[in-house]
Amino acid sequence: MEGTQFYLTLEEGNIECLEFGHGEQLLICIHGFSDNASLFRHIAPAWVKTHTMVAFSLPFHGETEWIPSRFSSRNIHRIIRLILQKYNKERFSLLGYSMGGKISLYCYQRYFSHKIDRLILCASDGLKTHTLYDVSKLPRWYIELMMVLMRFPKVMFKLVGFIYRRGWLSKFLYDFFVNHFETKKQRRRFFGVATSSRFMKPDLSEIIQSLNEQNIPVEMYFGERDEVIIMDGAIQFSSKLNNVKFHQLPKGHLLIDEDLCELMKIENKQAV
């Protein structure tokens, strides 16, 4: 399903947004690292009858143009406020996938706890993530060292390739390097996210208390074979919520697809 593209203008840049459907309720979606707003076209058919779904591309992603070298939760707050103004809404539902789940949890806690109708978490970061995949936990000295070394990308790629061929580097780490450092845009995205995301740490105890006090419906979708998110963290979080539906799918981390769409259609029918 194709969405209608529009842009929001901030002092820091222009934010790419996609709109799906024209339902009465508003659903705002936040994607994960290296994705973009178009990811959510796969699940849009589950929502468009009841919701206007709006997804935006984070700074350094998609067609969003971003001037600074990092972004903050205040920037995300501003983007969401502009979306609310555009659609003349005070309340909305929030869906976060992967890194977008962590951002959603933090923004819920800090800015929007009294404006949320439903919270949907898909393979959400911010609960418990494997260390290798959590760029927010990379030591600051490591990030700064990589920024210096990547001023000479050709030399770095030759060095990394040599180390990989000698068997001193895992295939995962080699593929990660190739997929996220090959172009200048990819390198800027990685360092921008690594610098920014370390400042968005949701307080899960506070969030659980707030969700339970307001009895906000929470829907959680996680893959049984997820190589990024540690399932125990998601299960533990869900066990402390009073109004939650927890789904384990026979998938890995890549959840946003037509199968999830069909499951969400069922949940939305029950929610009506």
C-alpha cells in the first residue's frame, strides 16, 4: 500500500512523512535503524479503516534532510507535535519498531503519557537488547576513534577485509561494517544515531506504573528467533502490565510484513 508523502519543516531540516488512510483516530509510527517511513506500508491495510496512519523518517534516514550531526528527544517531540497540529488531534496511538520502540517508550515517558490511546511495540529496543546490536551502548571513545579512522574509508575497508579474510573478524561484524560504513551517508547515519540514541533511555518502572494507572492498552509483537532483542526482557516487561496483549511470532527481528498486518487486523477488529 502506497502512502501520501508530505514534509514537515523544522529549523534543523525537513522531515519526510507518509500518510496512509483517513480514519478518525491517529496512529504515529516510528521505524528502526537504517529503515524509513515506507516500512509501514506493509501493515497499513490493518489500520486505514479506523485510523489515519502517519509514519515519519527519522533524522539521517529515508528522504529526511537533517542539518545537525545528532538529534534529541526534543526534536522527536517537536515532530510529533507538528503531526498532531496538522491533523488537529490532541490524542493519538503510537507504534514503534526496533529502535523506534525505544524512542516511543522514552517519548511516552517524557512527553506524551497523558495523550496516548494505544501503545504498540514491535521487536522493540529499550527493553533488553543484545549488546552487539545496541549502538547506544558503544563506548564514547570507540565512536570517536571510529570517526577519526573513517576519514580514510578506503584504507579502513582494506584493513577490515584483510582482518576478515584472516578469520580474526566474525561475518556478522564484517557485514555490519560493509552495510553501515560504505558510503558517506551511511557513516553519517551510524554516527548520528550512535551519538543521539544514548541519551534516550526509557525508565521502564516509571513507564509501567504510568501505563497501569491509566489502563492504556499495550500490544507487543516479538519474533521467537529475534537475533537483536532478548525475549526475556520483553516477556518480563509485559508481565508487569495490566492491559497487554503479547504475541510471539515464528520470525526473527524483521516483523513488519504482511503476516503481521493480518494479525493486526484481527486485533483491531477486537478493539472496535
